[in-house]
Amino acid sequence: MDNETRKRLLREMLFARRFEERCYEAYVERKIGGFLHLYPGQEACAHGVLEAARPGYDYVITGYRDHVHAIKCGADPRAVMAELYGKETGCSRGRGGSMHIFDVEHRFMGGYALVGGPFPLAAGLGKAIQMKGGDEIAICFLGDAANNQGTFHEALNMAALWKLPVLYVCENNLYGIGTRIDRSTAVVDQYKRVCGYGIPAAQEDGQDVEKVYAAACKAIEHVRGGNGPYFLELLTYRYRGHSMSDSNAYRPKEEERMWSKRDPIILLRDRLIEAGALTADEFKEMDTEILEQIENEIIPFCENSPEPRVEELEKYVFTGDCPQAQGGVR
């Protein structure tokens, strides 16, 4: 990876960090309601994997910690933030909120609130690609705790049996809400859990975007080559609680300090400075530009966007004339 690519990825990850921090502030200001799950600390996972893929061409699906994945796929950050604000200009017209970011144009097939729900949906995307004969792949991001759902085993079994073009990416941040992985999961190393389905798998440092990129390149080459699914586990850490309602009191401070020393943004920044490709002042300028972009472009866009109209309350609600729908169930 050349230094120009590194600098671009650094800016993208820093933008993601500042975007998520601004989401936190807007939630505290009561501009954002409902649930909000933030991504700081895990930026190298989404950016490293999707840098190796073809964002906007390959299909991407994930759980409810989904803002950064959508933006990396090409979604307009203004539309993502507007969705959190519940505005008509949001990517789901303000009807989905934080956990349901969606952008069909860029093939970001959504964030999903149901834990483990994207596993079989990704298999379905893979089956559709296979039937159409395309060379796209489906990429499914999910956390470690989702792997304890039955859908994990059912979907991976089908994906392996049918050799579906699906890359499963486990962002292992060590916690399922407030429960540490070694208290909930018999096999802590998640990549070992797919051996029963004959799926090749690997584990990588999820804090180093270049290592993630290299591992993802290998995984994607396997999947795109028609060899069936691949499972990639990325060891990472979220710097905030599970959601805004999480006090984060259950995690040892020593553990938090240890992971903060391996911040993916700082690791890449220091690497560029050591290589003479970036100065500390240039990094500060980059940060200032990002903050100004968020405050001067994204936030005003959301503040000035219209609310969804009450008259269109049912516009995007499916109703069907089927035996189960007595008079049209909404």
C-alpha cells in the first residue's frame, strides 16, 4: 500500500471517527432519538475490508453498528446523518433510523436490528449472484456475539454446501452488549468455529488497517474466484459502550487503556509520520477540515431538512392481499 493510499484511508477513518462522535453529541442534544450504536475503535475493520473489495459493486450487509460501512460503500454522509435525525432526506426517508441505514444505489443492503439476521440474508445475496452468473460477492459484517445465534450455523452450512460467494467478517470486539466473550462463548477464537463446515478462515489484527486489507485481499480473491465462502475474524475494540444506554462500567480500565494504545487511526498516523509522508501539523489540518465539513455541511443539511409528512405515514409500509392478511395487515 503506497503512502497516498494510506493518507486517504487515514482521512476516511478520521472522518468516520469524527462523524460518530458528532452522532454522540447530537444524541445528547436530543436531535437523534431511538437506539444508537457507535463505531469508534473499529474503523480499520470496515475500511480495510472494503478497500480490498469493490464498494458500490459488491453487496454489503451488516448489523446495527452500520453508519461507517454505509459511508465507505459510497453513501452520502449527509443522508446517513439525516436518517439518524429522522428527516425526509435520510437514506431511508427518516423511517429507519440508526439501525436501518440502507443504500441500494451503492449496494449497501442495510443494517439490521436482529442479531444474527444478516447471516442468511448474505447467503441469499450470494445465491442470487450465483444464479445470475455475476462476479460480485456478498460481504457480511457481524459482531462476535452474533455467532452464537442459530442463523450463524444454518447460513454457513448452506453457504459451504452451495459454494456461495460470501465473505463473512466477524468484528470481534470482545463483548456482546456487556458480556465478555469468554463468559458467553465456548470457543473464543471465532475463526475456529467454521471448521465444521469446511470453510477456510483466518484471524487478523483488526486495529491495523494494512493488515486487515492484506487479509481481506486474500479472502476476497478466494471468494471471487468461485471457491465458496470465507470467514475472516478481526480482533478489535469499541471505545464506547454497546449503545448510548450503556454506562460501560463493566470493562476494566486497564483493558481500555491497553486498547487505546492500539487506536487504528493513531497507528496509521504514526506510520505515515515515521515514513516522512505526513507531519503532525498536516494531521491537525486534516482533522480541522473534517470537523468543519461536519459542522458546516452535514449538520446544517440535517437541521434544515424537512420532517417526514404525517400524510405519508403509511407510504413505505407493506400491505398485501394474502390469506394471512385479514383486511390488509400493516
